[in-house]
Amino acid sequence: MRYAIEVDHVTRVFGGKGDKVHAKALDDISLQVDEGELFGLLGPNGAGKTTLIKILATLLLPSEGSVRVLGHDVVKEYNKIRARINMVSGGEISGYGLLTVRENLWMFSQFYGIPPKVARQRMDDLLERFGLLDKADAKVRTISTGQKQKMNVIRGFVTDPDLIYLDEPTLGLDVNASLAIRSFLRKWVKDTPGKTMLLTTHYMVEADELCDRVAIIDQGRILACDSPSNLKRMLKRATTFDIETTAFPGLDSMPSMDGLQGYNSKSVGDRALTRFVVNDEAVISEIISHISSKGGRIIALGKSEATLEDVFIHLVGRGLE
């Protein structure tokens, strides 16, 4: 098995002079991604995901360590890498509004030197696959957010990259647009042997559904790396509880409790749903007492099976949201 990505003891430091360091975005991380793998990278904001992707995309140099992408060193052989990779980000500005969808895609294909006949065929195939053929000649400024993001995804794949980085590709999209993109990504990896994809996402279900393996990163360090199923098996000794309550002050600042591994709260109107990962189920009585002492009222309590989000909370101590 050949590696598409090899990260060996990489550190990336920003700011500072001499011995003064302002920020260490990556801290001695090592990582390998197999050729043909759909690999997920999960982490909270500021964890180091974007810094790592910029290094892998040859847009940023590591401060220490070495990185090889598609067999080439990112420092010495970046020109051999750039023609074989592409990148798509969610929520980014979608092309040039004065140009049509087709004109935007054509322009980006020519940046990569794709032969005109090949570029036109790929564009038509991808536009049809994403249901955008009827919008091909519409100005980009006139189409919906979901359609713009579909166009962004097409732009990433029209160059037929050997390795593509997808940074939050379904961010803020409706269910139908998200499903269309996920379906395409799954099929692309399956139908094109040797092609590799690195995906970052805030949607745990997306990572669980799509990824062969997932790395969880926080504060510049890789905390775990394995298949979603194996990561979930890590929690066989932990228990997950979902507690629905009325909203109350201090919802996001639970005190430290023996047996409480981590938690993640989501507010929905005047109610809150909090997921607790515990090592000792006895701590639930203490949690309930704390909620009551703060004026919260328990509406529902349930025990659930471990999910990838639970693994994340277990390792990081908090959720993504």
C-alpha cells in the first residue's frame, strides 16, 4: 500500500522571534493516509486542521518535520504536487458572479491545463450528475447557495485530481444539497481506484458515513486515528446519556465531577439537549442535582449507543458546537 500523504513529526509555529513563540498550531504530529482512502479530519475551531491542510496543499511550510504528498516533498517538489491536487471549501465565495456556471468551470479547468475537449466532457458529466445542467448558462450570482456549492464541488473534480481536500464541503447546506454531495463523494472514491480524499467536517454523521478512517485533532495534536467503528469501540466502558431540560444559567459550564468524561449542549428554543459521556453512571445523580440547583427542569433522560460524536467528546472534553 502506497501513502498519498505522509506527515512525519510536523510542528508549525506562528509569530514570535527567537525563543518567543506566539502560537503553535501543530505540535509534533505524524500521520499517514493510504492511496485510495477517504480520510476524515475532525477537530474544534483552532485545532490545527486548516494549518495542516495548507501545508498539505503546499500553501504553507512546516516549521519542523517533513511532509510528502503523492510521493513528493512539499518543500522541495511542490510543483510536482500542485498539478495533481485540488481543494474545495464550504462557504467560500463561489467563482465570479458575472460569469455563468459553465464559464467559471471552464476557466478553472484551463488553469490546470485540461485539454478543451476533455474539460467540456467532464463539465457536462458533472453538471448532469449534480442536477445543474439546466443552470449551466445562468450567471453565478443568480443561483442558490446550494447550487453554488455544488458548482464549487464540480470545480474541484473537473481537474480529475489524484488527491482532493474537502474543507467543510456541506457547511450550511440544506438536506437535499448535502445528500447529493455526500452521494457523489462516496461514489467517486469507490469508482476511481487510487484517488484519495481528505475531508474535514463539523458533521459527525457525515464523517461516520463517509470515512474509511478518522483522525481527531485538538490543540495541534492528533488524539486518535482509526476507523469510525474502531473509535466507537473505545467507549465500550463509557456510557452516554441524553438529558433534555429547560434552559438554565450555566448550561455550558458544568463543574468538574468524578466520573464525568465530557459533555456537549445544544439549545433549541427554551429547551436544551445535553449529551453526557460518563465513566461511572452514578455521576448522573450529581448531574441532575446540579441542573436542579441552577433552576433547570428535567424533561427527558435517555441512555444511547456510542456515536462518533461521543468519541470526540470523550477525547476532547467538549463537542464541536
